[in-house]
Amino acid sequence: GDSVTQTEGLVTLTEGLPVMLNCTYQTIYSNPFLFWYVQHLNESPRLLLKSFTDNKRTEHQGFHATLHKSSSSFHLQKSSAQLSDSALYYCAHGGYKVVFGSGTRLLVSP
Amino acid sequence: DMKVTQMPRYLIKRMGENVLLECGQDMSHETMYWYRQDPGLGLQLIYISYDVDSNSEGDIPKGYRVSRKKREHFSLILDSAKTNQTSVYFCASSLSRESDYTFGSGTRLLVI
């Protein structure tokens, strides 16, 4: 069935270092939509990025991701982590229904 | 400002009591969802509603039921709450299955 895999449950970084959160997906849907949601402490998830175009970089608020259908991946990246990036990040794909990954908690320290 | 509103924000119930969680949206979205969120398990889909009286089970529907009598309102009901239903419940809506979600602020339910 459809699934989204986020291999890291927790990523800890020092401020200023680059961020990469992994996301791979499986779906029978030929044109999946991929999303990244971010959830700060005691808040609800909100959309960070979305893409449905193969090999096109999508950017928002300093984060970027590129959908690669050949490898079924949609990794989230940022060149320099900030303290305020500490949050829970969900990758999700939409097709017949939206499927969320289990989430990656990013902890950025000074 | 377009939003999804959940009530109540916090709720404490005793085991065996009935629980009603309410969700409203002002965007005329057809599709609405109920999720629960538990540490390490992410967001688990309980029910989807495609429109008024058009509801489908999600991945973990057991112990829950839903009601959608108006497009803008979607309720989650726990008949005889159990302690393992202690969780944070999120309602969300989307324009279509392929659109991004707008989440409500969540309801923290504690069943004792």
C-alpha cells in the first residue's frame, strides 16, 4: 500500500549547520503530490512546502525540496539551521488519499 | 482569515463517558479529516469526510464515529471513552484530496 518513510526520528544540529531530512514514498498513484508540514511545540501542523513536478526545486522560508520520482524521494533541506527551526517535520504524499510519514523531530542547539 | 476551529482545546473525561469533539471550517472545503497524534506514531487518520453524510473510515476507526450534517461542521464521537484514547486530536480540511490541509489547533483529550 501507499506509505511514506522518514528514516530519522530525531535530528540534532548546531545552529548554522545544514539541514537535511529524508523522505521517501511508495504509491501506486502515477502523479503524487508531495508535502512537507512543520509543527512547532504546542501548535498544529502547517504546510511548509509542496510539489507535484518532477525534478523541480520548491522553496519556502529558506527550506527547499525537490521531488525525484525516479528515486521516490522528497528530501527537505536548508543551508543553515536556525534555533527557530526546531520542530516536528512531517513528509506526506497525496494521491488517492494523503499519507503522512511518522515525522522527524529537528532540534537545533546554539 | 480562513481557518479550522476545534472545540474544546482541552478535555478531561472519565473512562466510559461519551466524548464529543467538534470541528468547524469557514472555507467551504468539501473534505474534512480527523487525526490523532501520539508521540512516535505521528498523525494517524481516524475518519475522512468527503461531504455531508459521506464519511469513510481511515486507518484507525475502531472506537470512534463521526457526523457531518453540514459541510462546515465535522464531529468526532467517542462512545464510552477508553484510557488508550488519550491523545491529541486534530481536525483538518482540504479543498480536494490532492490539496494541502488546513489543521485546527487540536484538542488534548485525557481519559482517566
